[in-house]
Amino acid sequence: MLSAGRGPKRQVASAAHKPVSWPMSGSQPDQPSRFTRRNFLIGTGAIAAGMTFYTGEIARHEIDIVHRSIPIANLPGPFHGYRIAQLSDIHLDEYTEPYFLEHIVSKVNALAPDLVLLTGDFITHGSLTFVAGRHAAHRCAEIVATITAPLRYAILGNHDVAVNASMVIHALSSTGTPVLVNQYVAIEKNGSRLWLCGLEDPGTSHPDLDLTIPAKPDAPVILLSHEPDYADIVVAHPRGPLVDLMLAGHSHGGQVRLPFLGPLILPPMGEKYPEGPYQFNEMQLYVNRGIGTVGLPFRLNCPPEVTILTLQPA
């Protein structure tokens, strides 16, 4: 009995002291993985939702006020320090909200420029515009009319023409914003002048540089063209050397710009010169990123832009 009683005790003791194989130093015993397909999908969805909210609501409304000094040869003395505000590509209602345009206009008014130039695409050619295009054009014109600068002028963009050029022209001109269509006007100050020239939209219409640029200008020339890539046509034209500064929009800067990749999508005639300043011999080109969006209401690394151009003697 004694011998039989001792056997099991020795076996228990042996099992209790059996060596345990632990992982290598610094590690912990294996735990069940918490990384599942469901967690991955939830995390990915949260990131996508966050990016959608950021690009659609925050980045799309972050206004970038860009100040640039523009040297102009033979700039008349009264225009030294003359300040021009450029707005472009408003695309009211799809997707630019009226309150956002009103906010931008209030910022422009606070900057007190001498002249405001609007380089096209006040509305959007698309499904919603076919329903409410007239309302959008007139509402946009009404808000633009609250600009308090002494002078303002506009040209049309490809979306304006695609919807109804005459309707957009009437909406703007009837509220005090003249629209230049293959025309030039003199901007005068203290007995001196600049020539302001506005092209019919190159992408959808019939721009005529012979009509738009004076043959023998006696002052610096500023040219408005909605599409920036038309600059190549301008500099090759016999009157191209007469242009000191060309202002354009259209490209939206690409709307979404990724690090190392740049803009994802650029429109025709807005691919070579998507944003910012360029130099063509004596002519300078500046491309504004615009206010609104097209296609999708997203911006990333490409905020809406208000440009303040200050003229200086070269």
C-alpha cells in the first residue's frame, strides 16, 4: 500500500517540474492576432471617410491669398504699385456654395484692389446646370456685383459658353460687370493708361488676337484668356510680343495634387501650364487655381486661390 501510494506522488511531482520551452529573450508568448479582415475594412473605411470629409469640406474651403509682384517694362508712373485681384472658375452651385463666394468677395473687398479681373467659368456645364443654369448665372453675377473695387471686368470660360454664353454675358453686364469678348479697353489713371484685352474662350469659341490686342499700343498690355495653354498661340502670333502679362484659369491647378506626382487630372488646354507663373520671352503668364471644382467637390494640396498682382516697373 505504501509503495502504491508513493508512485502517483512521484509522477505528479515530475509533471509539475517538467521544463517549459519559452520564446527567445524579449518576446512574449504567442497571442491570438487582433488584425482581421473586418478590422482592416473598418480602418480603411474610416481613412477614406476622413479623406473625403477633409478634401470635400475643409481643403475645398481653405482660401489661399497669393501675392505676386509683376514687373512691367515701361509701366507708367501712376500704375506703380497698382493692385489687381484675379478670381477664376467660380462654378457656382456645382459645387461652389453662394455663401462661400460671398466669403471670398468679402476678403477681396478687405484687400481693396484697384481692379478685379474674373477669368471665366462662372457656372458649370453639367446635369444640375441644365436645370438651374439661369439661376446660377444670375446669382453669381449678383454676388460678383458686391465687389467694391473701382473697376472690374470679366471674360467667359468654356463652361459658360457650353451652357449659354449670351445668358452669362447678360447676367454679368446687367449687374455692372463688363464682359470682354475679343475686345480691348483702356484702364486709365491720372492721364496714363494700360490696355486690358479679353479673348473669346479659346476652347469653345473663336478667339481673335487681331481684334483683341491693339495694333500699336501706347501702353502695357494685359491679356485675359480662360485657357492657359493658349499662351503658345499668343507668343507665336505677330501681336504676341505686344503682350506684357497674360492671366488665365481653367486648370484648377489639377484640384488634387499628390506628393511627387503632381496634379492627377488636367483639362484640355490646361495641361502644360497648370498653375502659377510662367515666362515667355517678354510675356508673363499667371495661371490662377480657381475657386470652384468640377467633376467631384474635392481639393487636396491645391487650395482655392485669390491672386493679388502688384504691378511694378521692370
